[in-house]
Amino acid sequence: MFSALILYTTFSFMLEIGIFLFFSKNLLKKTAIGCCIVMALTFLLSLPPILFPYMIGMLLLILFYFKTKNLFISCLISNLFFVITGMSFFLAFDLTDFLGSIHLTYASMLALSASLFFYLLLKSIDKRTRFLNLLFSYTQEHYFGSLCILSTWVLVFVLLGSVSFRSSSYLWLSVVSILSSFFSLVFSIMIVSLQLKTQQYRDSLKSYQMKKEYYRNLEEFKHDYKGLLLSVKSLLQENNEKEALGYLQTLEKYSEEVMQETEKQQIEKILIPAVRGSFYEFLESAKEENIPVKLFIPDEIRELPIDLILFIRCLSIFFTNALEHTIRDQTPVSVSFYKEASGIRFVLSNKTKTTDLALSELLKRGTTTKAQGGLGLYIAQKTLDACENAELSIDYSRESRSFSVDIFLIVEESS
């Protein structure tokens, strides 16, 4: 039993090293608690030892699904961590045991060192390619791909469980399962990356066409501007000041319409595809409901100092909330997203439906002004409160029926 405890604990620690290096402390805490529960169930129910890593794999899949809301991406990320942990475990325990005896403590240290090496290598690759960000920004669901990954887990579990632990068959099956999982994982990531790159190319083409149209209008305006000024000069020479003043006011309005950036041109300054997509979706939904939107995005936003999935989830909640409460009287929604000296600020304000509830009550779990019920504001506040570098401020005035959200993302200074 002591040997099994060492093996289970080592496997759990190897997985938690990866979670610590790539994800939030909150996910690390949930993973650690989940591993302890799975370990306790394995001992209490006298489950086969080979079942333990697959139960941990399913635990990781569930945790990632709650984070991404995408089964396919959850399967891919879980499989990635499962492959690294399984490879390290195989090298330290299975292979060394087959070649000759090794002390359990030394094997555990070797397994932890191997997993740390592989995770750091993965982090180095991710730093250059940003492939994890690409995966987390992928929203398309592939249930067949998810089924294939899960079926592979079941098949490998059945095959490994049917042979002796110390046999050469077990060793070769382990090698084949690790290699097949690795290559299928690489292939899946390449397919996802290709699809995302294609989408980014389409977005870039759309942006180019928008800018081309903008500069074409600008060139036409510059061509007409001299003639317009000559007309004003002629009116002034005739001492027709009143008509000249009216003409200048018309000219000023015309200039603003031509020179002002469109909403889509401002959104193009957001260089994070997933965030830019959320803004585009909000803008299109607002146009469908004939809701005016005032955007203020003066700076290029290249990266965020917060977990991308968490931020998009909160954006979706606030955008949906604004649209649902603005449809009735068609009042404008104001959205600002800009840089400050020590961080990035997102501000959204809109008119809301009349309610007798105070702000503190609106933020409680299960409290809503919707007929169907909802948890949006409660979830968003709980999510951002758990982030160390995020500050959330929500304001609601019953008198003016105004609702505003202010999110400040603190950028840590590099030492």
C-alpha cells in the first residue's frame, strides 16, 4: 500500500507541476483536491492501480471543460498534460523497472525531474509559438474528435490491463500508446492552428478592405477639400458671413464623418483574435437590435495580464447583459477599452430596466431582473475577484437607471 501511495502521489505531483507552470492557482488548487479525492477512492474501493491515471485524466478533462466550455479543446489540453505525465512516469518507473530494480524514492525524484524538464520544454515552445493561446481562442466544437481521444484512452486502458505489469508486452504497449497519443495530439494541434490561421487571414483581409475603403473616402475628401475652402473664401469676400458660417458648420460635420474611425476600425486595434471576435459579435448583435454603440479604443491592445478564457467569459456576460437591458428603449451602449500607465481598462455603461433591487442584491447568486433567472453578474464578480491583478467596479443607479462596469487589469512591471 505504501508503494502505491508513493506512485499515486508522484503521478499527481507531476500533473500539478504542469498546472502550476501554465495555469492559475485556483485551477491548481482544484486539481490538487481532485487528485486527493481520486486517490482516496482508489484505496477505499480497492480499484486496480492502472485505473488511477485515467481517473486523473478524466478529472483534468472536467476541470478544463468548466474553464473552456469546449469539449474538444478540453480533450486536447488534457491529452497534452496526460502524455507528458505518462511519458515521465514511463521513463522513471516502467522502463527502469524492466531494465533493473531501482529504489522507489529515486524513481519518484527521476519522474518529477523528467516531467519538469518536459513542461519547461513545452513552455519554451509555447513562448515562441503561442500555440496554447491559439487553442484557448478556438471556439469550434468537434464532438467526433473528442470521441476519438476518449476512445483511445479506453482502448489503451483495456490493452494495458490485459497484460502483465512487468512483461515486455506491457512495455511495448506503453511505448505505442504514448507515441500514438503524442502524434495524434501534434496532428490535432496543427489542424486547429491551421484553421485559426485561416480565420485570422480572413479577418486581416476584411480589415484591409475596410482600410482601403476608408482611405479611398479620405482621398476623395482631400480632392474636394480645396474646392470647399474656395467656396468659403468666396462667401467671405462677398461679406456674406452668415452663409459662410453655416457653410463652415456643414463642412465641419462633413469632415468629422469622413475622418472619424468606424467602430470596426477601432476594434481592429485589438490584436488578440479571441477578444476582437467578442467585440465583433457584440457589435453585430447590437446592429441587429438597432442599438447604437459608442466605442472608444484609442490604443493597440496586444496582450492581457489575465487568463484569456476568464476575460472573454466576463466580456460575454457584460455584453449580453447590456444588450438584454438596452433593447426596450434603444438607448446607446458605451464601451471603452484602453491602456493606462499601470494597466488596461475596460468600461461599459448602459441604461437598464427599472428595478427595486439594490446593487448588492443584484450581485447575489440567483438574483436577476430576467424572467428566466440568471447567474451572470454573480459569476463575473466571483471570477474577477479571484484574479489577483484584476479590479472590478460595478455601479448601478436606480434614479437614472444607469449601469456601469469598470474592469482594470494591472500590468506587473518587469524587473
